[in-house]
Amino acid sequence: MKPLIYLLLMSSVALAITGCNQNDAAAPAVKTPPPSVIVADVISQQIAGGTVFIGRTHATEKVDLIARVQGFLKAKHFAEGSSVKKGDVLYEVETERYDALVAQSKAKVAADRAKQTEASLQLKRLRALSKKRLASRQDLDAAVASEQAAKAGVQESKAKLQDTELNLSYTKIIAPFSGQIGAAAVDVGNLVGPESGVLATIIDLSEMDVTINISDTQYLAFTKLTAQRAEEGKAELNIVPKLILADGSEYAQKGVVRFIGNEVEAATGTIPLTIRFPNPTQLLRPGLFVTVNMSSAETEALLTVPQSSVQTGQGGYSVLVVGAENKVEQRVIQLGERTGNDWIVVAGLKMGERIIVEGLQKAKPGRTVNPVSL
């Protein structure tokens, strides 16, 4: 009986194991869905062509205020960092010494005029006597010379008076143009003069200049293109300088080319070019690091991609393209200039191709994704 019971038990176990295996085989495998990513199409936009240059802003007008006469600083009539107008009195130097010199010069003019009057009357008398042959020629010549010397003396004393009056006027240090004044370098009560250095600086902030350096090849290409368009009867190229600030934002005001250098700098092979920008809100200040886009008003169709789609690596710039069967391909591209929130694509992509703009970390080359249009 025992062998029979043992055989029955083993048969039951085998049947149970077989049943389990059949159930396991019948259960379907669980598949992980592909990750969802946001995609956008490579598009073509009408964009003005241009070249980008790096530069810094500098003031159109800047003046260092320096005392032109020596004396103790009597008064200061401005608040540091405030706006001043042309003709405003900013500093006053003590005037007592210069008032006295003016008074002395005026007295000298009066004395010399009296001498001139006396010499003229003497000459008049001698001429009358000479007609009656009662005065010698020698005395008449001496009288003429005396009158001329007296006139010269008056001119000299008047020039001296003008000089002393000018020095008196220099005791008032005046703003030569409107602008913003900086910090005061000297306090009231200190002795100042031509050798005492800068008292304060005024900068005109109504406009701001940016100087860039264009290469000799760029200069020649532009000059030749301008000449070619003139020969073909086409309108002159309308170059519109645009300013990009350090934070990446575009400055609202457009610039105007004000000056181009008259020679190529031998060390760099470049020509300086200065562009002037209106500054009505005084956002621009001297010394800002800026980018200048010298763009043309004429546009051309260029491929663009969102900046968020571009990756940077050892091979340069690349994007993740979603191709056939939604498989991801990493594509190396060549970029041009930035335009708004997009990059201009020079090579590596075709219009209409789908690229990943969000979810880059979830997509790997060769894998399948679930593309969702932006």
C-alpha cells in the first residue's frame, strides 16, 4: 500500500507543477510605454541678414570739471548723481582776490586813458603851433609818439582788465552741457586749482555710443556690395544696427552709424566703427558689455529651431530628431546667429523635421518616444 500511496502523491505534485507552468505561459508580458516628449518642427522664417560684433558703450559727451584758478572752494551747488543743466553753477571758488585784481585793472585803464587824453591834447596844441612855425618838427614828432604810446598803454591795460575779469568768471565752475554729474571729489573749504585734479565728472546720457571693430575683409565686402548695387540701380543697403544687452534682451532703440575710421589698424587688421543709440530712459550707461547686430532691412528665408532644443557637447551643437517610427536620432548641426528665442540653422537640418524641445533627458538616441506637438 505504501508504494501505491507514494505514486499517487507524486502524480498530484507533477500535475500541479504542470498547471502552474501552463498558467505562467498564458500570462502576457508587461511592456513599458515610450516616454512622452514635446516636439517642434524645423521652420523657415524671413530674417534680416546681419553680422554680430562685441563692444562696450561709452558716452557721447563727457567732461572732467577742473578749477581753472586757484583758491579755496567756497560752495558746491549740486547733489551727487543728480541731473544738471547747461550753464548751472556747480562750484564757487572764493572771489576776494580776483575782485581786487579786477578793480586794480579798471583803475589802470582809467589812468592810461587819462594819459592818452593828455597826450592827445599836447599833440593838438603842438600841431597848432607848428602851423604858425612856433614849434619844432622834433617836438611835434615827440608828441605824436607820446600819443601813440598812450593809446598802446590803454590797449594793454584793457587787455589786462579782460584777463582779470576772465579769471574772476572762472571762480564759478559751470556745467558746459546738460547731463548727470558724478561724485564730488573735493569738499568745500579745500584749496583747489588747475593742479588739484578732477572735481567731478559730467556725462551726457541722452545718447550713447558703441564702438565696434570690423575686419578689413568685412569692410571690403560691404564696400564692393554697395558699389555693385549702385551699378545695378538698386537701393542702398539699409543697415539697421541693433543692440543686445548683457542679459540677452534687445534694446528698444535702433542705432545709426556715426563714424567709421579712416585707416586700418595694423596690429588687428580692423577698422573702428562708432554707432550712436538714443537713450531716452537712460537705461544705457558707459562701460556696458553689449552685442551689436548689424542687420539689413532686407530679409531672407532661414531655418530656425528653438533655443531649448539645442545641446552643446564635444562635437559642437546638436539636436534630437524624431524620425521614422518615432525613433530618436542625435544630429550635429551648424548654427548661425540667435534671433529672439530661436537659433538660425546653417546646416544639419531640413524644414519640417521634428526635433525635441522638452524632455531631452528622457530621450536617448535609438530609442522610441511618444512625440507630442508643441
